[in-house]
Amino acid sequence: MSVVVALAVTPPNGTGSGLRKLTYFVACTIDGFIGDPKGDASSTYGYVMGEYLEFLKAEYPETVAAPAWPVLGIEPGTPARRYDTVLQGLNSYRIGLDAGITSPYAHLREYVATRSLTESPDPNVELIADDLVGRVRELKAEEGGLDIWLCGGSTLAGALVDEIDELVVKTYPEVYGSGMPMFGTGFQVREFDLGEVRAFDNGVVVRTYTRKR
Ligand SMILES: NC(=O)c1ccc[n+]([C@@H]2O[C@H](COP(=O)([O-])OP(=O)(O)OC[C@H]3O[C@@H](n4cnc5c(N)ncnc54)[C@H](OP(=O)(O)O)[C@@H]3O)[C@@H](O)[C@H]2O)c1
């Protein structure tokens, strides 16, 4: 049975500022790595089961890649709960692309940051080459809608660390010792307020934090 600790919970699109939030919704190990040194986190896949999987399907269905919906039992047309937009770096997007998947989150508006890829492989995917921060601020300022999911990876999260309004950190009960950090950026202290904490029977803990401004 899962344990829920609800502190100050921020509702979707609820920064109170009128802006859409940029949320880094990310999976990591206990020691804060989002993957092995090359970014591979397949050792954690076995935890996506049972009540934790049901939580993801109920609360964050849109963060499941479209090809996995039938596999995980997500009904076609299931509405997004929190995000209507996803932002990926090229290396993260390339994982699906290399498997022939040009629009992994076809149910969302998809943006891929890249300076090297000049033509989008899919009509649903918009490339961002210049002024990444400015483009993200434009997306945040759009009227209405849900929030923006910063998918990763490490390099992109490092480039956008100061634009992040919220973290949703899914911590898997593993230690890597070294690997790909959550943020590929230099040292600087940045503070966050703790919101909801959910602990699942398989040892996964999902914590939500809001950036202190
Ligand atoms: N655990 C998780 O939840 C999670 C989530 C997502 C990804 N990942 C993992 O993260 C790994 C990839 O991370 P990564 O750090 O190697 O790469 P990444 O952040 O996915 O992509 C990096 C690329 O994004 C582009 N980019 C970054 N900053 C930019 C800017 N300011 N303007 C324009 N383009 C910019 C660049 O593309 P160009 O080189 O084309 O300029 C850069 O090479 C993958 O292995 C993936 O599995 C894990």
C-alpha cells in the first residue's frame, strides 16, 4: 500500500503567476542519476509495475510514450492530466527515432531542442535551435492549457535549470555510484520547497518540489 504525505500541493497549471509551469518529471536512482554514464536506465524498468504503475497511469498517463499505451493498458484517448507539451533534447528524442518512432508523444505538443537536426522528422515535432530559454518562456506565457513537461535529458535539463518551476522526481531504490546526472550543468545552489511525497510498496518514492523564487 502506498504512503502519501501531502504538504503544499500545487495543482496543474497552478503557479498562481498565470504562467504555465515547466516541470522536470524525471526518473532517477537514490544517488540522483537518471541513467548509467550513457543515460541507460533500463535497470529500473522492472519497478514499473503494481500500484506504482497504476499511479502513473492514473496521474501521469501522458508521460507514457504512445507505443507503450496498449502494452500498459492505457485506453486510447485517455486525457492528459498535467501536461499538454513535452520538451526533449535531441539525444533523448533520438532513442525513439532510431527505432523508427518519430512522434513518441503524439498525444502532446512535442518540442525537440537541437542545433544539428535541421528538419523535423514528424509534423507533430517542432525543433528549437535558437534561444531555447526565450522559446520556453513563450510557451509558459501561452494562455490556458496544461503545463509543460521537461522530459530531459541531462544536458537539456542543465540548460533549462533556472526555468524549472517544479520537479517531480521518481526515485527508484537503486544506487549506481556514477552515471548521468539529473542536471548537466555547473555547481550552484538552487532551493526548492517540498510538496507531495508518495512512497510505493516496491520502494519507489515520488517527490514533488516547487522552485523557491
Ligand atoms: N531518467 C529519465 O527520466 C530520463 C528522461 C529523459 C532522458 N533520459 C536519458 O537521458 C539521456 C540523454 O541525455 P543527454 O544529456 O545525453 O542529452 P539530451 O539532453 O537529451 O539532448 C542533448 C542535445 O539537446 C540539444 N540541446 C541541448 N541544449 C540545447 C540548447 N540550449 N539549444 C539547442 N539545443 C540544445 C543538443 O542537440 P544538438 O547536438 O543537435 O545541438 C544536445 O546535444 C538518454 O540516454 C535518455 O535515456 C532519462
